[in-house]
Amino acid sequence: MSAAARGRRATRSLRETRGAEASALLSSDAARAAIALHGTPVLLLDPDRVRRQYRRLRNALPFVRFHYAVKALSHDAVIGALAAAGCGFDVATSEELQLVAAHGVDAPRVIHTHPIKKPREIAEAIDAGVRTFVVDNETELAKFEGTPDDVRILVRLAYRSPHAKSDLSSKFGVGAFEAEHLVERALALGIEVGGFSFHVGSQLDDPERFVQAVSETLALMSALEKRWGIRFSTLDIGGGFPTAYDAPVASVEEVGARLRAVLEPYAERYDIIAEPGRVMVAEAMMLVTSVAGIAERADGRWYYLDDGLYGAYSNVLTEDVHPMIFAERELQGRATDAAPHRWATLGGPTCDSSDVIAREVMLPDLQVGDLLVSPVMGAYTTVTATRFNGRPFTPVAVVGRGPATGEVTAITEPVRVGQTVP
Ligand SMILES: Cc1ncc(COP(=O)(O)O)c(C=O)c1O
């Protein structure tokens, strides 16, 4: 079988798995209760899936300490689940720090990784007890002069990753030459350099790139240690683990195995930490929308949904990821293969022309009010949504699982995203 044919088969099988999971969740009492309470759109969040991802990461890289990147999904149920499981947290703002602190997470479990911070934000984090910060330029470094002795910085390195959905290297990070200069300046200013951090790029389906970044950083650390007779304590390998949206990607176990081979020899020598965001939460949330309007246009059938790019589908707009979309009719077997299907365009609800969620989606014929679902909507969705056209944020309903059966059994009081950060 050709590689292309294997790829198509793997994508079909992913679609079947995602469809089966979506169908089970949508027909659960919890989902029905959430839809009855809120109507649509509504997001169903299952914290158990977050706990499961954390377990997978720990099994794959047992010597790494994980700090969940709160920016991916700053929902209380996620923070609570990970805090209880002993996970650390990576925050980028004072608001994220307050949210984590509200869950009783003590400051040593928190790192502040935004390379650019107002002096006030640094002061607030230090007051709260945070001691690890990230720096990638001299102006930022100077802000740490005179901070308590136990504050330490990590120098952020930039590795280009054109294959990542979000290549962060043009906005943040420095090359080896500038990094060396920053370490030298920090030593001169009496600021402790704990080590280095990097982010290979978000949604990076390229285990080899992770390995290269780790290897280059380890080589730099060892060269600088020799040159200045110092010892670094920490290597922060960032986030970036990919999630399967519309096609299979390297699994946590595959990326973990590649990383383990290069990192394990250093597990005793350095405190190795990571900041995963997307992979922890993406699969934990499913969006339920419904058809608000239908039109025949020059390019065919359009369905207008009640959520879109300015709402929960903001990941399509900001990240160019493409979550699968299923009609309830097809999931529950009400649309047989013989029933009319057609290519359709899915528009979002706002009164502008950019709000198009997907084109050329094969769907059974739908009516106003019919439900559609998108699984894998946990990461960078609600957190980047807007209230364009005055539309409210899509509510999040937390669904729980019975410990014995694993069946979805409960719904807790839903929380609007905008209310979760104090
Ligand atoms: C500093 C930092 N750490 C971690 C993350 C999380 O990355 P990901 O969601 O790709 O795992 C990000 C995402 O932008 C980031 O900027």
C-alpha cells in the first residue's frame, strides 16, 4: 500500500474513533442535561480526559516535571483536576497566577514563562512566591536586578519550526550567541541563571525537531558550563506536543520515546521540566452547535451555525487547525449512506464575511435546529474567543464520569469562561 493510501486509511480510522466517542458523549444524560439547560452552543468538558493525558505524559517521560500551560484552557475544572493530581503550572500573566493560587497551588509549583512582563507583574509574581522566570533580552533581564536572591531566570532559546502550526520563534527567544551574552550579563548583575527554556512550536508533528532542540540546548549548556565554570540546574523543554484534529499525529508515547532517549542520560544532572498546554486539554472538550440558518448560494449549500470563528472556533482562525465536524444525524445513524449528502459550507453566526468555519464538508441534509458536534475543542478555543456582535461566550458544562463504569454520569453547574479567572 502506498504512503498516501496508508495516510487516507489512518485518517478514516481516526474519524471513526472520534465519531464513536462523540456519539457516546452526545447521547449521554450529561450532554442532554447540558443542552437542555443551555441550548446551543455549549461546550462539554470532561476533566477525566485531562487527568488521563497527564498520566500519559508522566508515563512517557517519568523523570520530567510537568507544568500545565494555563493559557491553553483556563477553566477551574482543569486547574482543579491537575492541581489535585500534583501537576505544576506555567503561567503568563498575573491573572493566570491568581487562578492557580485560588486552587491552593503553592508557588514553588508555578513558573512564569512570559518572556516580556511589566515590572508590576514581576513584582506581583515574586510577592506570590514564584521564583522561576523566563527572559530573552537585556531590557527584561535588567528588571530582575535587586530581586530576592532565590529568584532565578531561564534564558529562552528560539528554534525555528516551519512545520509547527504556531512557530513562536520569531516573537520570542534568542540564538546561542545572544543567549551566551545574556548569561554573561546576568552573571555580572548577580542574577542567577537556572538554565534554558525553549518552545519548539505549537502543534508540532515532528518528533525529530523536539530531539534536535533538546540536543542543541544540552550542547550549549555544557559549553557554557565549561567556559564559565558554572553549573546550570534546569532544562525546560516547553510545550508543542501535537493533537490529532483532522489527521493522525505522533502520539504522546512516540514523541516521549524519542525525547526519553536524549533526555534520560541527563535526568540526574538537571531538573528537566516541560510546559505542555494543548495536549493536556484538547481532547477533553467537545463543542455542540446547531443549525441557525440554511441558504443556497452560488457555491452551493450553506449552513449557518450558532458558534463560529469569533467564538469557540477561534482555534480555526488563530491557529489554522481544523477540528472534525459531525452532524448528530450521521452519528446516530439517522442519516444512512443512501440519504442525500452534499458538500456544504459552514458559516459562523456573526454578521461578517470572515466567519466561515469550514468549506467542502460532506454532510447529510440538515434542518434548522439540527445538532452538530466538534470533538477536540479543548485547547485555544474559549480562551481566545471574543464577544463580537455582542454574542455571549459559549458556556462550558463540566461532565463527570462514574468511577466504576467510566460512563458519563453527571453534570456540574456550568461556568462561563469569562467568569473563571478572578
Ligand atoms: C511559553 C509557552 N509555554 C507553553 C506553551 C504551551 O504550548 P502547547 O500548547 O503547544 O503545548 C505555550 C504556547 O504558546 C507557550 O507560549
